[in-house]
Amino acid sequence: MRWLAVIILLIGLLLLWRMMFAGYRGRAQRQGELPRPGGARDWKTLSDQVEGVYVSTTDAENALDRIAAHGLGTRSAVRVGFVDGGIGFLRQGARSFVVAPADIVGIGHGPGMVGKWMGKGDGLLVVRWRLGDRVVDTGVKPRHPAEGARFARQVEELLRERNARRKQIEQGEQEGETS
């Protein structure tokens, strides 16, 4: 009688696992219209690296909406740094990708996101960027928090420089129109 209960329990767990897998695969298919993020031509140029755990990518408007398309919802070990094409996420066991500088919206720290909740205000490094028409957040749990803070400062400097260049271009265009 006991073995029958064990078999029923195992079958129930197997069915539950299958339903979870089917649901996640369905989410990835529904999000299939999202563009695939680019990759780096040469990962050897990855500089100012931060090692840690890639937690997930979620919709910036809805922190509980994990982006499953193109493997962006898969947790993995990661090295984050700068490559020629922008910010590179070199992942182990999952698809690596690069966020172009023009797509970066901001960077900050957060207490957690879907897949990892730290409970303290600065546990995760969160990069906000554009994926097609959608703004998303990508969370990384740095192995060493000081490295994460340093990387965030570098990205903030990159954003300040980009915004200053934009203002110069806009001012040049305005001066050209008034001449």
C-alpha cells in the first residue's frame, strides 16, 4: 500500500513539473515577437568585469513579468562588463548578449526581482534598457558588492557622456536652423 502512495506522488510531481515547463515554454512563444538581443564578436575584449549570478530580465513596468524569450529569463552564472558594442552579459549555460549604449536607459540597485529577493536595498545590480519597443530590467547579483557599485558608476558616467553629446548635437542643430 505504501509503494502505491509513493508511485502516485511521483506521477503527481512529474505532471506538475510538466505543466510548469509547458507554461514557461508558452510564455517564451508569446514573447517571440521581441527582438533577439545582439551578441559580441569578441568576448575577449570584455573589460571591467563583474562576476555574479544573472537573475532574470523582467518588464520594467511589471516586475513580476519575466521575459522568457531568447533565454532572457534563464538564471545563470555571468560576467558583466564592457565590450565594443556596449554592455556585455557573458553567461555560462545560457545565451550571452550585448546591450547597445543607445538602448541603455539607466542603472541602479534593487532589493530583488523575480527569481531572487535579497531583502536589502542594494543587493542586485539592475540595468534598465530597451528591447525593441519594450523597456526591461536585467538583474545581476554581483559576487562582490563593491565591484557592482564600481560598475554602476561607470555606466552612469557612460550615460552622462551620451546625454552631453546629445545636447551638443541638438544645440548645433538649433544654431544651424537660426542661421
